[in-house]
Amino acid sequence: MLIRRGYYDEALSEVEELEDPMDRVEVLTDIAVVIHQRGGPEDWIPSLIEDAMYIAKKLKDPAQKAVAYSVIASALGIIGYEDDAMDFFGRALDITDDIKNPIEKGIVLSTLAYHLAVGGYPESALEVFNVAFDTIIGAEIPYTHKVDGIIRIAELMEKAGDALPSSKALEFYKMAFDIFDKLHVNQRAAVVEKKIDLAKTVYEVGLPEVRESLLKGRYHYALAIVEKKYHGVTRLIGELEISLWMKRVNNSEYLDVVDRAFVKCENPVFTEANVQKIASLLTEIGSLSRALEFAMEIRDNRKRSEALKAIAVELAKRHEFEDARKVVEGIPDPEIKAEALTEVAAIEESV
């Protein structure tokens, strides 16, 4: 808490009172990272990292030492010392060879993988998570003894996903869900499944703090973060993504978010990809008149046809069949037009 508030001297004075050397390594690196991210006294960073290195080098237990090195490496990666970061991650991986218990080794490897992800190396993290999983699965012990270790790997995969933007988080969440689901850890699987849905929905502006706020139901706070961090069309898309998520969790204010998003977006310059994305989002949200405006601006015939078909089907689901057929008439691709007519007719017949 002291670190986050910028009380670096006070936080540093408390490091000496910590008995656990791992706690000391983590606090020292946390201070270094926060200083870097918030414009604190940058000249402190080298000595903070050196103190953490000194503590880590004195650790005798290989598991503790490997984790400590990975914590330092992660901080170095965040701060921008990439060569040093990879050097320490390499040292951490080498030290895991000295861990004899395969379950402990697998958990330590997955902890290293988590720190790789947080440090800015998600692709390498996925590889190390796979090594951790194989290490535990390949252990010559009864399967029931492996389960706790495998669950711990999934927990760290989920935690890594929580720390990353949506585009990077999804792969970690999917792997974690697969493990929880196969091991019938149903409650955890359900939580991760919701996180997957959220990351897919709030993708363009899916910062960890945005997704965390949405999961907690703090919609206005999430919107405030997006307004602060993004501008122009990206912000508009992000606010529409949040609106769609609010609709999916049955928050009645979702259409108000759409209206405000368009009011705030002054003189937007849309790319073809922007137009397609916005048309799709508005269709899913149910703001169909706006969706139609954007769909008609899509230059690619097939993409425009698919967008118009989606709108026509949504109109049919509302029992607005005359309007649905009018939209179908505007579909340029004959194959997609025929599909749309069939789907609209099927909905009408079922009423």
C-alpha cells in the first residue's frame, strides 16, 4: 500500500523488518517497478535491483532461489532491461534442474512461467507452462498425487491471464479452463469461462484493470479508465464493447452507454476494419438503426453482406419482419442474400 501511494522511503524502511527473504525480494522489486511506472526517483532502481539480487543469491533452497530470480527477471523486463531480464530467467530455469521432486519442480516452473508472462514474455511463458505440465504428468508417481500440482499450474495460468490485456490473456485462460474442466474443478472452470467471455467481448480495450472492474460490476469505473486511456475511434469501440458486456450481464444502462459513446466521439475517422467492428458490435448490442448505417459503409461486398444479414436476422427475432426483408433486399452477395431470406422466413414461420 505504501508503495502504490508513492511513499518509497517508508516502504523501503519496512523491507528490513521482513523476515522472509522472498518477501524482501518481492517488495524491493515492487518498489523498483512502481518507481519506473509512476515517475519516481529513477536513480533508486539499480540499487533496489542489486539488493534484491544479493538476497536471492544467498538463498540455499533451489526452488526459492529460482522463484526469486524469476521475480527479479520479471521486474527487469517491465522496467525495460530486457537483456538482464532474459539472463535472470535463464538462471532461474537452470536452477530448477536441481529440484529433485517432480511436483515441486513443476510448480516452480509454472511460477517462473507466470513471472515471464507478467514481465512481458507471454509466448515464452506458454512454453514454460507446457514444460511444467509435462514435468508433473511425466512423474513416476500415482496420478492422484499429481492432481494438486496440475491444479496449481492452472491457477497460475489464470493469474497470468488476469495480468495481461485481453489479446494476450485468452490463451492462458483457455489452457486454465481446459485443466479445471478436465479435472472437474467446476467452480474454477466456471469463473475462468466467464473471464474468457469477457476477454473476447472487451478485446480492443481489455486492459487488466478494465476487465477486473467489469467483473466486479464497476461499469462506470471501467468506462472512466477507457476514457482516460484511449481516444477517438478506439475509445468508441471500447465503450461499445463495455456496453455489449453490460447487456450480456443484464445491466439496463447498456444503451445509455452507446448514446454517450457516440456523443463524445467527435470528428471520428473510421478505417474499413473500424466500420466492420462497430457494425458488428452495434448489431449484437441491438442498436440496429446505427448498425445499419455502419453496415452500409462497408466497402467489401461479402463483409457488407454478412453485416446486413446479421441485422436482418436480429430484426426478424424482434418480429420486425417487414424491416428485415427490406434489409435483405440490400444484400449484394446473392448466396448470403438467399441464406438471409431463408433464416428470416424460418423465424417468421416459427412465430
